[in-house]
Amino acid sequence: MVTSKAMPAAGREILFRRRSLYPPHLITVYYIARASPVSIGSLSEGFWDILKIFGDINMKFAFYTLGCKVNQYETQAMEQKLLAMGHTLGSFDEPCDCYVINTCTVTAVADKKNRGIIRRCRRQNPQAIVGVCGCYAQVQPQAVRQLEVDVISGSAGREAFLDMMLLAAKERTHLEQIDQALQRRAFEILPAGGLETRTRAMLKVQDGCNNFCSYCIIPYARGPVRSEPLDAAVAQARALAATGYREIVITGIEIASWGWDLKNGQTLTELAEALCAAVPNVRIRLGSLEPRIITRDFCLRLSRFPNLCPQFHLSLQSGSDTVLVRMRRKYDTARYAQSVALLRESFPGCALTTDLIVGFP
């Protein structure tokens, strides 16, 4: 057993004053846990009382991420934050103290998958803290409440969400934060990067969408367009390059709209130019694009950079102009074909990928 001599003076005083309240094995477990991170999710309720008295403890977190690259980026940012705080990460299928499900709501199938993962997590880890964040929690918090999770957060405020997870673990209480997504105006800057074992990092430069396509709920889940300032994005890219990453994926909810809210005339073209120039020895890969951003100016200016990856994901959704109108897409098939021709002319041998929705009502 760890003796009181190993404790800080304040800790010894509190322990001696309250020794009669807790059995010795719980006091021992507390100091073992302070020495090395362990899973505490299955310990008795008395342990959580000790946690309240002595303060925070290093805990083991596991994440399950559904959906797009933005969700993956935000999960990685939360993981980095927790590691910096001294906590550890585990697999979603092993015993942990806290589980986080970062959800997606782009389709009904995604919603069903969210619920299945949450139910499984709650069933397999009844003593652990289960938190749900992301787009599904943002637009359907009432459905998440019915699944008996401990912490609910929407698609913003990631650092506040982690604080809520830690507080819920300490106080054993339910916490929730859901804002009005359509009222958001500020871009939430999160640490960029990825796992240390990877050479590719993601850099989120934009959030939200103003398109309001008829089939898409994302503007209601993510709010209006918010852009990371160019200088901040460049600084993050340089930091990633200095860390050793060899490729940076530029991501966002709708990166073609980057700069709309900055009101300084800058567009994705200026951002991509600045990033390619700032880290010439690092590959820059653009995320999903809208046809409108592919102009001759875009192609001429960016084709000068050998470190821009010649792979472009250009959303089509339908090959019917009539359906595109009903979808409220802001292009027709002729404009799409023009964008493809410009890319092929300026980036010979480039890879082109797309999305298609079949069975649109």
C-alpha cells in the first residue's frame, strides 16, 4: 500500500481527515492510478467520491468516429488535446473510462448506425462515461437523450465538450450543450495533425455551408460558412511540416466557399497558393470541391505548384439538369463538363472522382 509519506501535504491532511469514510483498498487504488493510468470505469462508486476529494485523475478515452473527414479531423484534435493533458487513448473495444462517439447525420443509414454504436457502447460499458457529439447530436439531441448517455454535445465547442466529459467522470452527472448552429459566426480553430504513426495530416480550414441543397441537412447541423484566416492556416501548415508530416489534406464542410465570410476578397485559390508556397516540400491535397471553383484562373495559378496533388474530387450528384435544379445545385452538366476539361488541360493525367445520388425523389 502507498503510504501517506508519498502524498502531498494537502492530500495527507484530507486523507487523514476522511480516512474513516473509505476502505483502505480504495485509497490504495487511488494512488496506484495516480502513478500510472488505469481503467477506472468498473470500480465502485466510492472511488468516484475519492476523485471528487483529490481532484482529477488520468483517464483512458476511446473514440468512435462516423462520417466525413471533418469529423475525423475533429476527433484527432480531441485526441491530441487529451494526450497533452496527460490522459491516454485506447481502442473502442477495450475497457476504458470514457467513450466518445462522434456522429454523422448525412443519411438515414448514418443515423441508424449512430444509434447502434451508442447502444452497443452503453450496453458493454455500463460504468463508463459515454459522450456523444457531432452532427447527429446537433440535430436530434432528443433521440440521443433516449439512449441514456452521460454527455451530449453538438457539432461545435470541442474543447468545452472534453471539459464536460471530465466533469461528468468526476461528478457522475449528465451534461449537455446544444447551440443554435445557424447563429454561428466564428471559426473554431483546433490543433491540426494526426497520429504520430502517420505521414499524412489533415488541416481543417472551413466549416459550415450556405448552399442549402434540397436533400442535405448539413447547413442545419453545421451552420453558415466560417473560414479560418489565411495566416492562421499557413501557420498551422508550417507547424505540421516542421513536425514531419509529408502530406496535408485541406478539409472542411465545403472548402470551395472558403473566404466568403472573411470579406477581404480572398478565395480558395489564394489559400491553396499560400499553403503550397509555405510548405514546398509537403504535398497539399484538396478535399471535395464544387464545380464553380474550377476556373481558368484557379487552374493556371495552382498548376505552377508541383506539390499540389493532382487529384480532384468534384461533386456531380446527378447527370440530369432537371434533377440538379430540383436538388438546388448551383451548376448544370455543361458547367461540370467545363470544369473537368479545365482540370484535364491544366493537370495532365490528374485523377478525378465524384459523388452521385441515385433514386433522388
